[in-house]
Amino acid sequence: MSTRERILDAAERILRTRGVAQATTKEIAQETGVSEPTLYKYFQDKERLLLAVLQERVPGLSRVNVRPGEGDVEENLTELAHAALEFYQRSFPMLGALLADPQRMAAHREAMRRYGAGPEKAVEAFAAYLRAERSLGRIGPDADPDACASLLVGACFQQAFLRYYAHGPDAAPAPRAHAEALVRVVVRAIT
């Protein structure tokens, strides 16, 4: 296994147990068995490392391959929603403590902007998909892609939080039926 992969594995374990606000790059480097300067050869800063963990180790929208005009709109949205549910549920332990630290949150927000990332990207991805489907005539011309995306992603976030809250960090992923139920309500409103 490459050094980069070992760093990501250690970072995921530490971030899931200590969160980004408490975990340090020194701790991650020690867990990996490398020096901190070696860690920085692979990852510019802690936020870049967190982003790599989220993108490469936590299932998310990037693993879903839906294309406008292909397949069934409801099925495509279900795939996206199910991935969002799982991503949010697995990322809560890593990111939750940021909410209690305004300075750390501001630094994190700025870093995510620099890297072209952030929580708004999920809504943007859903909205872009819905806009494309609307332009193809597969959803109603009066459908509001931004509002629909916000409602669906917000519902996924809330359901993932409730699952995490009720069952803790080792809770089983939300069943696909949860995503299907959320999507069904949105699809009825836009078709």
C-alpha cells in the first residue's frame, strides 16, 4: 500500500473518532508512521487531507454515475439521494465539531472555497441534473430545480443526522427505501 493510501486510512480512522476540529496532522502522521513533513508532501494542509478522505473514503455523489436523459428520473434521483444519505451519515463524526467553533468553521469554509468544495456542491449537483432533465422535457417545465434540489438534499441531510443521532457513528447505512420515499415525493411534484 502506498504512503498516500496509508495516510488516508489513518486520517479516516482518526477523523471519524476525533473529528476535524480535534484531530491533528501530527497525530495522523504518527498513526501512519511517517513524519509530518512527509504528510504535507501529499496533502497541502489538513483541509486538503479531509477533502481527500471525504472524496476517496466516504461514499458520496461522485460514486454515482447518472446522466440526464438516460434511465428513469426517479431511479436516478434515488441513486443520488441514497449516496447523499450515506455520505452525510458517515461524515457527521468528522465535521460535527466545526459547528461549535466559529473560528475553525471560518477557516474550514475558506479552505473549501479554495479547493472548490463545500456542502453547497451537493445541492448544485442535484440542481444541475434536474435542470438538464427539465431541458430534455423529462420533468415539468415549471419545476424549480434549485428548490427541488434543496428540499431533497436537505431531507437527506436531516434523515442522516437523525439516524446518526439515534444509532451513533457505527449505525448501519440508511436503507435504500429511505431514499426512495424522499425522492417519490419530489418526483410527484415535478412530473
